[in-house]
Amino acid sequence: MHFSASIALLLGSAVAALQSPHQRITQKVQKSTPLLTSEAPHVYRNHSYLNAKTKRFAVNGSALPDVDFNIGESYAGTLPNTPSGNSSLFFWFFPSKNPAASDEITIWLNGGPGCSSLVGLLQENGPFLWQPGTYAPIQNPYSWVNLTNMVWVDQPAGTGFSPGPPTVNDETDVAKQFMDFWKRFVDTFGLQGRKVYITGESYAGQYIPYIASAMLDKEDTKYFNVKGIQINDPSINEDDTLIEAPSVLALNHFKNVFALNETFMTDINKRAEECGYNEFMENALTYPPKGKLPTAPDSSRPGCDVWESIISAAYYVNPCFNIYHLTDFCPYTWNTMGFPSLAGGPNNYFNRSDVQAVIHAPPTNYLVCGEYNVFPKGDKSVPSALGPLPSVIERTNNTIIGHGWLDFLLFANGTLATIQNMTWNGAQGFQKPPKEPLFVPYHAGLAELGEGTAPTPFTQDAGAGYLGTAHTERGLTFTSVYLSGHEIPQYVPGAAYRQLEFLLGRVKSLSTIGNYTTLP
Ligand SMILES: *[C@@H]1O[C@H](CO)[C@@H](O)[C@H](O)[C@H]1NC(C)=O
Ligand SMILES: *[C@@H]1O[C@H](CO)[C@@H](O)[C@H](O)[C@H]1NC(C)=O
Ligand SMILES: *[C@@H]1O[C@H](CO)[C@@H](O)[C@H](O)[C@H]1NC(C)=O
Ligand SMILES: *[C@@H]1O[C@H](CO)[C@@H](O)[C@H](O)[C@H]1NC(C)=O
Ligand SMILES: *[C@@H]1O[C@H](CO)[C@@H](O)[C@H](O)[C@H]1NC(C)=O
Ligand SMILES: *[C@@H]1O[C@H](CO)[C@@H](O)[C@H](O)[C@H]1NC(C)=O
Ligand SMILES: *[C@@H]1O[C@H](CO)[C@@H](O)[C@H](O)[C@H]1NC(C)=O
Ligand SMILES: *[C@@H]1O[C@H](CO)[C@@H](O)[C@H](O)[C@H]1NC(C)=O
Ligand SMILES: *[C@@H]1O[C@H](CO)[C@@H](O)[C@H](O)[C@H]1NC(C)=O
């Protein structure tokens, strides 16, 4: 199936470039768990989840190498995914001090397939960040832990710190193994009956609707009380719809940034026309939709892999072109997640054994993406939008699909085409164009920034104002963020934070200013 092959390939080849021939190094000696409470009570004094069952997972918040502040209460380690799987999944759980969060638990999953969710924790929405190009970790003012209880999970087995070998062949396997893990997680931390929110990005657009649907099927609110999902820049349909068909539209939209030559621009537009992409997109982006769409034009026909041609042309002009964020230029930024193609080089924070010991990770030759092909025989499931996604929308009436406009891997217009072809809650697609504004509250210091009187360093580094679009119909919200790449919490953290508030029901509208003129 030509489904997200490009994503897997890209991540795969990037990683393969520097990967040594051997696979995972499994050291024989497991570091012993430090004794808690009596030794240094101050570190754990305020820990509300610390008990006999959880103490083997407690993370010493002062002990993370290179992090010169206490990251707060958290728990990490592995729990089995048996009997559906044969392994265990790694999690890192951060309880929130926010009183509104007491009946919630929110999951974050990165995609790939096969990318560790710790890239989300460390570079997107975690309580501390070490973002590309920065020299030291900082506290994240837009940490999702401010709002709710968060757990980042490496899954399916074979991803990040979750030991392989992978044993999933489709998304039903993914969901079953996740749920076996999840019951144990809930029992360990006493989270029975909590509202469960599942969030993530990219290939998690495939994982999450399947996991949420399988959970809802159980009708078991003790463990699987799913109340909403959010998928950003998601893999929810065939690549031809999400990637190929909208790519020339997007190139034209951002042509001044790409600066490709006229011969190429003329040729690629001619090919988009001849391959049928323009006609397909014009039909797809109609409100209300005129009827069901066919499958997107087949990009494997000669001359029709237009996305690939754009990428190759882009590299000639801008050797540091980044499909995840199309406005990147040279030089590449230093990246502590060790992305080989992005000049991560030797900097691979989670591959350090001292880091692994603090978070009770199995000693691992950690690769952010692609240690294993986590679907050894491919993902046999149909794309989530043609599968369980509509029913998850109907059963929660609380689904957010978010998209960054500066993503050149998956396109907002491809996602919209997919939405317009989906039927949920009694109608097909959006009836009106999704163009209401996404409003993100202003916060202290932002106005002073323009006047040069803001404190330096200015750590609330997120924009505010009308930052994109937000539109809701029949339980589905589509948001787009103009200045975000593939990872919304990384590029426009204020917008991601606002969307989480909406998902959790803390704010009623994404478009109105409401009472907020500064951060709540
Ligand atoms: C524990 O909580 C108290 C009161 O909220 C606070 O003053 C103190 O700093 C906290 N201690 C730690 C180690 O976080
Ligand atoms: C937590 O880490 C700090 C910094 O490494 C250390 O001083 C302290 O003893 C540790 N506490 C425990 C209980 O391990
Ligand atoms: C787990 O391992 C057992 C024994 O090797 C095997 O029979 C079973 O099929 C495996 N399960 C999965 C999900 O791979
Ligand atoms: C998150 O909480 C911290 C500590 O209470 C606070 O300084 C920060 O402003 C909060 N962030 C947001 C976006 O509300
Ligand atoms: C999305 O499609 C609309 C309508 O065809 C077009 O005006 C817009 O430029 C496209 N945006 C991008 C980023 O491709
Ligand atoms: C639209 O939905 C139909 C099924 O209802 C499916 O056959 C077709 O492939 C879909 N097209 C796209 C572009 O999603
Ligand atoms: C224009 O771009 C294409 C695609 O990268 C390239 O093959 C061609 O050589 C370029 N033409 C000139 C004159 O640079
Ligand atoms: C991780 O560390 C091990 C040994 O410390 C090293 O052999 C391996 O190459 C590292 N892997 C990556 C991806 O950095
Ligand atoms: C979801 O909303 C629809 C109206 O769009 C309503 O008919 C349905 O009962 C709602 N479902 C749930 C689970 O709230």
C-alpha cells in the first residue's frame, strides 16, 4: 500500500545514513533503582503519586544530567504489553499540579512509525525543553503539564526505549498491545475512571484513531474513558491525497520562499495539471462537498511524483531545506535528539547511560526514529480517515485535527480534502469553509518585546494574536497554524497550548478573545 511510505522512507534513510551495522546493544547489568524517601526526602516530599507500587518508577527531578533545575514530580519506566504483545512499553508520566486536572489523563504519541515520543517531550510540549540550536535545557512555560496530567509513551514495541522485537502487523495489533499496557499503567498509578485524552502528531494520526476506537469499543470507563483526541499534521489518508495532490498548490503558495527557477516552476505546474492534481484538489476543497471523492490521482505514473521532484529541486537551491519546516535555511541547527541528517552528530541526549539510569529506561542504543521497522510486514490497516476516525468523532464529539502551514511533508490542504470526503454525525465534510480565526492569548512581556523593554532572555517565546484558523462542525474541529511546521507545539507553542485547553473543555471557543488578554 502506498501509505505513508514516504514518511517511513525519509526517516528511515536519514537514520540509516549514520547507523552502525549492529542493532540494539543490550547491556547485561541493569542499574539498581535508587532507594527513595528516607535517603533524600526533600526531593520527593511533595509527590502526590508516590507509594509502594509507584516508587520504582519515581524519577529524581534534580538528577537529569545538564538540566540545572528540578523538573518536578515524574515517573518513568516500562510496563508489559502482554498478552497481546511480547514486550513492554516505556512511559514517562508527569502529574499536574493544576486542580482542574484531577479527573484527567492525557497521552502524547509521536509518529514515524517508529519515532520515540521523547522527541515530543524534549522538543515540543514537555516540562523541560532542549530544542534544536539551543545550548541548554530550559523550563517550558507552555508545558502541557501546566494544564493536565501527561504521559509520553514509546510505542509500538521497538520504538525508542520500548524493547523490540516489534510484533505488530496492523493498527488492531497496535491498539491491543497499547491497551494491555494501559490497564497496567492505570492500575499502577490509580487512574481508574479518569477522562482519557489521546494526542499526538504525524503517524500517530494513524495510531490514535485506532487506539481510541478500540478503547471506546470496550465500553469500560474504568480504564478506557476516552473523552477526546487531537491529531496534528496527521497521517490519516493515502500519501497521494495528503502529500502528492496538494504539494504543487503549496509550492505556489510559498514560491518566494522556495525561489526555484522559472523553467522548473512552469514544468511542475504543467505536470500537476496533466496528472490531475489540480482538478482533484478543486473538487475536494468545496464547501459543502459535492459528493464522495475518488481516490487521489496515482503518483506512481511517470512524471506524477511531483512532491519528490520539488524536494530534489529545493535541495539544489537550499541544501538545508527541511520538509518539516519549509522556512529553514542553512546552517543546520545542533540537535540533541541525535537526528543524523540534521547534523545531530554525536549529540544524542537519550543515548547517554547516565540519562537512561535516571529515567529507569532499559539500557538502549537509543535512536529517536527507526531502530526497528516497527511494522516488519508493513501496516496492513486502511488509513484511519477511511477507517475508525469518523466513528471516534461521533463517539466523543471532541476531535481536533491540527495542521501547520509550513509543513512540507503533510499538507493542510490534503487533510482538508480528506475531511471533505469523510462522513460523520449525519453529513459529509464541512458545510462551510474553515476560515474563522484561531486566537491565541497575549501574555506578559510580549508587547514590551517590540519596544525593547522586555526582560532578557525573553523566555515566554511564543507568539499571540490571530495565528491561524479554527473551525468546528458536528464534533470535529480543524485548526491551522500559519507559522508552524510539522510539529505545532515546537514551532508555535502558544497555539498548541490553546488547542489543548479547548480539547480539555477549559475554553469554549478557539476564535474569541473571551476574558483573556493575558495568559490565564
Ligand atoms: C513543596 O510544596 C511547598 C508548598 O507548596 C513548596 O513551598 C515547596 O517548595 C515544595 N517542595 C519541593 C521540593 O518541591
Ligand atoms: C537526586 O539527585 C540529586 C542530584 O544528582 C542528588 O544530589 C540526590 O541525592 C538525589 N536524590 C536521591 C534520593 O537519589
Ligand atoms: C509471543 O511469543 C510467543 C512465543 O515465542 C509466540 O507464540 C507468540 O506468537 C508471540 N506473540 C506475538 C504477539 O508475537
Ligand atoms: C505554566 O506554569 C508556570 C508555573 O506556574 C507559569 O510560570 C507559566 O506561565 C504557565 N504557562 C502558561 C502558558 O500558562
Ligand atoms: C490551499 O488551497 C487553497 C484553495 O485552493 C489555496 O488558495 C491555498 O493557497 C492552499 N494553501 C496551501 C498552503 O497550499
Ligand atoms: C473517499 O471516500 C471513498 C469511500 O467513501 C473512498 O473510496 C475514496 O478513496 C476516498 N477518497 C479520498 C481522496 O479520500
Ligand atoms: C532549474 O531547476 C531544475 C530543478 O532543480 C534544474 O534541473 C535546472 O538545472 C535548473 N536550471 C537552471 C538554469 O539552474
Ligand atoms: C549510543 O551509544 C552507544 C554507546 O554508548 C554507541 O555505541 C552508539 O553508537 C550510540 N548510538 C547513537 C545512535 O548515537
Ligand atoms: C454528538 O453530536 C451529535 C450531533 O452532532 C449528537 O447527535 C450525538 O448524540 C452526540 N454524541 C455524543 C456521544 O455526545
